[in-house]
Amino acid sequence: MPDTPDRATPTPAETSTPDAAARAAAADAYRRSEEERSERHMWWYLAYFLFGIHIVAFVMIYAVTHAK
């Protein structure tokens, strides 16, 4: 567990100036967009994985039903 505080929530010293508040808001927006992109990629990886499992299953079913 890191000893540093969570950077998503700015400290009062960081929001004391408008420039610092804007930087904190921009950092938070960037973090949220990265999180959304990572989540979207995770769903695509899951979809490809499940698709691949089905292809393997269909090939195995074909092999078993056509075995002599």
C-alpha cells in the first residue's frame, strides 16, 4: 500500500489557485478517460477470448462426431 495519498482527489493547497484547480480537473478527466478506455479494451479481450473458446469447442465437436 503506497504511503502517498490518492491523486484523484486534490488537496486544499492544490485547489487554492485557479490554475492548480484546472490542472487537478484535467488530471481527473484524463484518469477517467484512461479508465474508460481500459474497460473498453477489457470487454474486447473478453469477447475475443469467448469467441475463440467457441471456435475450439465447435472444432472438437466436429472431430468427435466424425471420428471413426
